[in-house]
Amino acid sequence: MGVMFCLLLVFCHLAKVSLSFPQSFDSDFTFTLPAGQKECFYQTMKKDATLEIEYQVIDGAGLDVDFYVASPNGNILYFDQRKSDGVHNIETENGDYMFCFDNTFSSLSEKIVFFELILDNMEPEGDSTSWKDFLPGGELLDMKLEDILESINNVKGRLSKSNQIQGLLRAFEARDRNLQEGNYDRCLDVFLYTTCT
């Protein structure tokens, strides 16, 4: 009973200050990229973290866009020319990463672009406190707490991946719906033109 109480106290404290869990953030955005324009975004990263960028053009003629990622020192890491979607993983260093969506090749058609950023291992600076620091005689409990933390991290990773896949499926659905509505409008225009003349 005493060991379980100690485990519960330690776990509650860990959950409260979120120690030993690698920080992972993800966000997704949808924006309109006007014809003949380029839009760039910046993300500050730290050394030995992971940046995953996933994008998809969900509406606009050709469903394509130029895309590139530049490192903090200005080197182009990835360049996709006239692609409708892409996924890129980057092991990062300290600094600001720039990623741009370029529609300058199109003079008439604006594009709607969905993208998602997943930032892994973005732990706060200077917070090196370990859960082991809170356990008196923690050697006996190391294995059990390690197992619990591993299970929690596995569940967290799977939930995060499920959320990412659902966001991607929503983007696919939006792109497919826009294509179908465009096809319907064209068919309706052809039908009305042929029946009215």
C-alpha cells in the first residue's frame, strides 16, 4: 500500500510539472495563396529536435505549388516543384527554419493550402529535473516507473499520430469535395449552355 501511494504521489507530481515526457507540439493551418504570390512561414527550433512538415494543396487550378524549406543558415533542405502534397522530416539545429509556398508560376489561379507542423523533442530549456529526483530509494521502483512512463509515451505517440492522420484525411476530403463541386459546376454550365441554345 505504501509503495502504491508513493507511486501515485510521484505520478501526480510528474503529471503536474510534466517531467520526463518529451514535448511534442503540432499545429495545422489552412490559408489562401494568391496567384503570382509566395508565402513564407518561420519556425524556431532547438538542436536535436525534429520538425515534420506536411502540406497539401486542397483547392485551385492544377492543385500544385512550389515548396521549399531553408535551414537557419539559409541552405535549401527540400525543394518540391509543382507538387500537390509532400511530407518532410528534419533533424534540427538551433535557429529559425523558413518554409515557403510559392505560386508565382500561376498568374490566374489562387491556391488553398493546408499544412501541418509537428515539433518533437521541444523540451523547455533548463528543465533537466528527472522524476527520479523525487523518489527516496527510487532504485527499487525504477523498473515499474520506467514501464509506466514508456506505456504513457506510447499511448501519447499513438494518439498524436491518430490526430495527425485525421487532419490529413480532412484535408483530402476538402480537396476531393472542391474537385467534385468544380466538376459539377462545369457540367451544369455545359448542360445549361446546350439546352438553352
